[in-house]
Amino acid sequence: MKFDTDDLPGVVMTVAVVGGLGWYFLQPERVAGVVGVVSGLGSPTPVLVGWTVALCVLIVGTALWWWGPIRVSRAEAMWQLSGPADRGPVLRARRVRASMTALMGCLVLAVVASILDWASAPVLLGTGGLCAVGLMVVTSWRQHRAAEALFEHPGSGSLWPVERLHRDVVAPDDGFVAAARLAVVTMDLGWLSTARVVRWERGNTRSHSRVLPLGRARACLTADLARLRRRPGDLIVFVVVVAVGLAVSQTLYLTSIAPAVAVVLAYRAGCAVSGGLRRLTEEPALRRALGGSRLVVTAVHSVVPVGAVLLWCVVASLTWHLSVVAMLVVVVGAAIAVIRRATRPDLPFDAPLYITGQGGATQPLLLLAMARGPAAVVLTGLIASLIG
């Protein structure tokens, strides 16, 4: 992914903000005061090894799975890699670059896990390196298999040479490059989520129809559940969030930040299955076609995400040591945050600019629109932390 000179200020600001916050919050003495490994599990090394593997798979592995270990832009594939010259060196260089990026990402996650126990750092760094190798092998195998499936006559015994990779595999027209650039510049990961949904819709243009029940509310709810069944990836994300919540409560102890972490996980569980409500907000014509008032249609499509929040909180109430009042605050606040995020309208990129005295510019209305949802999460986390 390449950036223009116009993108440089936004990229620098994003890196500075993320790096500064990470350096501030990940100081060992500060981390030890809020989180640590449960003492009853014995040595913390096996626990941290498990968390390192999980973080590498969930973060680095997911990025490689969506992005692909070898990727070039559509224009580069058409104008530079479609000629008579050998394209193997270019694609191999991209694979090496992806391998180095995956290795650095896994090592950074291993260092973050090592903060909880510096004595385990050598083992965790080795685990991170092995995870990077394994993830590159798995994702490369998947990419080559996808390329072979696009050829009319797949060649036997030629699965791994990069010269065999199909253009639609190394340069897919899925909008991920533009979405990733916008996500970095605007600090809004919603662009990546939208690109992933659009890519899924392009590959799933037909499905078996079914008879919907009578009544607008029942029909809308049934259609939302059918959408969820057709997108098993959303259910997998929800299951992963539930598993992470259980693993946190069983392997780590959290002090004052436990309610805030519970709010974030509950919010993520609800957002994972709120695609139907988001589509209604993004496509006003679809909402009008369903008929009925906006309040009724929104309420019906809020059943699934709110139910996911409730289910996560029910599971968490059995393992997390939170008071009843704090858990109620988590449920209500996370449900409100999920609905506000799913019903967020289009971002007002044409909002008025405010010029600061140092030559900078900001858009307060745009920032307020981007904070819709996450702001409710922060407020709920503060209230729940105060209650305990």
C-alpha cells in the first residue's frame, strides 16, 4: 500500500498517537498494577505462550487472511506485471516483505505479552517467530489454492511457484487498498469492515429464498437471522469474543480495569452481529422498502446485536467477578453503544474546518460523528469502573 504526500500528515499523526499511547500505557510498572497472570496456574510462561499464540493468530493471522501474503495494486498488475517479463522476482519480493511484516508484528505482540513476565521473554519471542512462519505458510497455501481454482486446467505439482498466481488473487479488485489507506489516515476501522462486507457480497450473489412469516416485525427479524446464517464469519467473530472473555477471566487477574474491559468485549460482541442494522442505516432505500416507521424497523433489527450483548454478559457473569450493578451498567451501556455505532450516518467529510493558530486544521463535527458509539463505550467503562 502506497501513500501520497497528501496522506503523510495523517499517517504521521496516526503513528505518533498510537505509538505515544502505547508507550504510556504499556510501561511495566503501570501494567503490573492493573493486570497479571493468575497465581494459581503455576508458572506464567505457558499462559503467556498461549496468549502470544492467540494474539498472533487473531491480529496478524486475520490481517494476512484478509489481505493476502502477496498483494499488488490492480494498476501495477495490469501495466507492470502483464508483459513478457518475468513477474516472479516482484511477487517474491512482496512475499518477503509480507514475511518481514508478519514477523515484526508477531514479535511486537510477544514483547507486549512479555511485559507481564520479563523472565518469559525469550520463550515468547521464539513463539512469536514460529507463529509468523506458521501463519505465512498457511496463508500462502490458501492463496495458491485459490489461484489454482481460477485456472481452467490446474497444473499438477506446480502449487507453490509464485509465477502461477492468478491476477485476481495477487491483485483482487476488492477495495481493500483504498479502505486501508482511509482507515490509517482517518483512524476509522469501519472502512475495512465495509470493504470486507462488499467483498463477501461480490462472492455471494445468489442464495436460496425462503418464505418469510406474516407480520412486518417477524419478517424483518427472520430476514436478519437469515443474513446472519449466510455470514458465518460474523458468528465466528462473536464466538471468538466470548472465548476471549472466558480466557481473560480464567488466566488473568484484572483490578480496576475489569469493568472497562468487560464493556469493550461486550461492545465488540454486539458489533460482530450488527450487520443488518448497519445496512439499513447505510441504505436508506432499503429501510423505506421495508415500510413501517423508522423506529419499528430499527428496533426489530436491534434484537440480534442486543441479544449478542446480553448473551456475552450472561456468560461473563458466571466467570467475571463484577457486582450486579456494574454488570447491569455494562449490559445497558454496551447495548446503547452498539446501536449508536450501527446507526451512525455517513461521516460528514464536508464539515466546516477549524484552523488552529499553528497552521493545523480540524473538523470538530467529523470527530464527533466518528466518536458515535466508542464515546458511549468510554463513558460506560468509566461509570462501571467507579461502581466496581
